[in-house]
Amino acid sequence: MVLVNLSQQLQSQCCGDDENVCEHFDKLANLHKQLGVMGKSIPNNEYALILMGSLPSTYYGMLGAIAASAEMSGAAVSSAVVIKLATDEFDCRSIQSEKGDEAYTTNTQKLKNCKGKHRNVECENCHKSGHIKA
């Protein structure tokens, strides 16, 4: 029952328009990790689809670009790419949402907090952290 509950939680999480995407991805990563520890592994491409489906509609343009790129390359979408592009998009939106020196310092802190958490994704090519396969 715990596996069913965790799986359901992972698939039903949604990030609101005004929520922090980095914190949202942290919640999903935690659920994903808990499932893995319990023996329920989710393939990377399926996890990527869960991540994409959990983002707000304001990210649909970016998600369409990811899907188109994957289709043109013939490769499956990876969770590392979704996390990187979505957090980059969140960072840009955070910076653009406020103006002035005070906003700059606030957003710089948000960037450090967000990038520090999600830049440690594992490369699918060399399996080292901090970057993804180009």
C-alpha cells in the first residue's frame, strides 16, 4: 500500500503558476528516491514525462520545444534535460518578475538556491554529476 500511495503522490503532484519549480522538483525527486529505495524503479523517460506533466500551463511552450527536439533527434526525453530547462526557465522568470537593485539581490539569492540544488544532475553519458550530455 505504501508503494501505491507513493506512486500516486508522484504522479499527482502539480506545480502552481506562482510556486517555486526548484522546490517542486525537490518534492518529486524525494518521492522518486523513496520509490527506488522500496524497489519500484521508474525508467528515466517515464520520470521525465511525470516531471513535464507536473509543470504549470505557462511552461507549455518550453515543454513543446523539448518534445519537438526529442522527436527530431529520435531520442527519449531525459529527466535531466527537463530539470535543467525548467529550472533555467524559472530562473529567468524570477529575474524578470521584479525590477530594481533590491529585486536583483533577491533574485540572485533565488538563483543560487535553485541552481545549487538541481545542477547536480547525473550525466547520462559519463555518469558524473554537475552536467548533462550535450
